[in-house]
Amino acid sequence: MLSQLSPAIRQYLVVTGNYWAFTLTDGALRMLVVLHFHGLGYSPLEIALLFLFYEIFGVITNLVGGWLGAHLGLNRTMNIGLGLQVVALVMLLVPAAWLTVPWVMAAQALSGIAKDLNKMSAKSSIKLLVPENAQGTLYKWVAILTGSKNALKGAGFFLGGALLMWLGFAGAVAAMAIALAMVWLLSLVLLKKDLGKAKSKPRFRDIFSKSRAINILSAARMFLFGARDVWFVVALPVFLSQTLDWNHSQTGGFLALWVIGYGMVQAVAPRITGKASGKVPDGRAATGWAAVLAGLPALIALGLMWGMDPAWALIGGLLVFGAVFAVNSSLHSYLIVSYAGQDGVSLDVGFYYMANAMGRLIGTLLSGWVFQMAGQGSIGLQACLWISAAMLVLTVLISLGLPTLARNKAKTASAE
């Protein structure tokens, strides 16, 4: 059946399948680590530190990974990412006494390198599989890839919580390592050789973008994702478990459903933002949607301050925040692929996702530190939400500098 499809479609399916499999294990591993080590008595700040190297190496990997992709080809960087994730999972299969903070941080560092090599490769590949004048199709394919990835990341959260209860920490990690190793072996065979290799070899200093539009978009992306992770990564799951007394399955299941819904909205974002009427988004659209998002964390914080039932305030607030954030994320994902140059696309995409990883790093550290310093519980979560609102205001201000057209040719782009 695959042989009847065009080569571009076949490669798109292989890239997407790799990305899906990786994302499922990545989401499950994150939830496993948060819940398992919280159950062992680790503080919120200590849990945040477990992800420190994951995020730091994500920043480094996106910078260097774009250069590697241009030199080696995106097939190789994607397969290296899959292989490193298998190694990271195996590292967590040591006896429980060896699972010290430095060891888990080292495993998370490998996982961070793997995740961003995989994501940079997947997003860059789409640029090369779509004709340059088909901006509507590019937006649609990026939205489907990004949305489906996040839906599966949500499924990974649920899977992580469920596997922790059914198989225990070691059993869950072993099952994921075996499954991902099989995907990696298939990818080595199916993924096209030299996909994305630049015709002119870029110099190492070219990892830093010279495009004003990409620099502005990258800065906006950093604060956008910092605003999400400052309350979502550590503060929210610990609050649900500690303050609302939810068990692992309830916490993992709720966050899973949220991320799945978030991914579904991302996948249909082109319809929401006007592609159905023949429009592709530009900087004005990104600014407007960021402005809509900016007030939502403040409203959730005010609801908690005014004594609303925390469960309902969070559930309702998260549903609205997730939907609007999903549109923002999808718009950004399209704009970076659209702004990126055709030759050596991974350099521009890698630089942009470096900023994305920097935002996650800042948000993750603040999530654990602020939540703990503010006294945990409702007060700690409110503090994280106010910082989230401030970061989103910065996102809006930065986005004002984005071009009003996604590309110079976007005036004539149609919805394929």
C-alpha cells in the first residue's frame, strides 16, 4: 500500500511515525519521573532539577543539531535521536539504589539530546517535502505533525501513570525501551538517505540565525513556552497529587487528556486561523493570539485567590488555556518552517527550537523553585500563574516586531 503513495508522502509518514513513537515514550518517561520521585519524597525543586540537564542539553542540541542536520542529513540526526532515547531508557533500568539525582540527570540529559534531535529533524523534513509555493499545504502538514505529536505526548502522560501502577518504574521503562528499539531498527531501513543535507556546507558560526524575523519569532517562542512550563511541568502535577490528593492514575490521566485535547486543537488550527478561506497566518495573527492567551493564567490565579473550588478553577482554566495555547503553538510552528531557508533548513529550525528549549528550561526551573519558595499548595501555584501571565505579556510585545506577511510570496498562496 505504501508503494502506491508518492515518495514525499511515504517519507512524511515515516518521519511522522518516528516522531509519534518517540513522543509517546518521552511523555511517558516525563510522567514516570515526576510521579515516581515525588512518591519517593523528593521536593518540587529536586524534581525540577532532575529535568535540568534535559532542558540544558535541549538548548545545546538544537543549536548544534541544526548544523549536524545540514552536514549529515536529517535521516541520520533523526535515527541518532531514536537510538539515544533507547540508551537513556536503559540507563534507568539500574538497581533502585543507583537511581541517584546525578544518575537520573545524566539519563535525562541523553533524553533531552535525543528529543531535540528528533524534533528538529521532523520539523525540518516537512519543509523539504512540500513545494515552496504551497504555503497552505505546508501549514496543514506542520499542523498535523505538531498536533498529532502533542496528542500522543498526552497519551504518553497517561501511559506513564498507568504503567507506573501496573508494572512499577523498572517494568515500565523496560517495556518502552524494547518498543522504541524496534521503531529505531525500522527507521534505519525506511528513512531516505541524505534528506536535508545542505548543498553548501555551513560553517559552525552559521548556527546563529541572521534572519530578523526568525530572531524575533525565537524570542517570542522562548517566553511562550516558558509561560506554559512555569506552572505546568512541576507545580501543577505536584499540586494535583499533594493538595487535591489525586493518585498517580488520576494525575497522569488528567494531564494526558489535556495534552491530547491540546494536540487535537493544534491539528485543526489552520481552520481556526483562516486557512479554509484561503489565508495563511502572518506576524499579526501570532501577536493577536498571544494577546488572547496572556490574560488566561491571571484569570485562573484570581479564581484561586477568590476561593473558587481549586479543581474546577484548574479544570476550566486549563481547558481554555490549552485550546488558545495550541493555536499559538501551531502558528509559531508554521511560521518558523515558512521563514526558514530552503538550503540548510535545519539551521534555522534548530536555532528556533533552541529558543524553545531555553523557554522550557527557564519555565521548568521556575516551576519547581517558585512553587516551593511560595509555600507550595494554592499560594505556590498562584505565584507560578502570575509569572506565566507576565511572560505572555512579553511574548505579545516581542511579537509586534514580526513581519505582517508569513513570507513575501504568501500574498498569492492558496489553500491547497
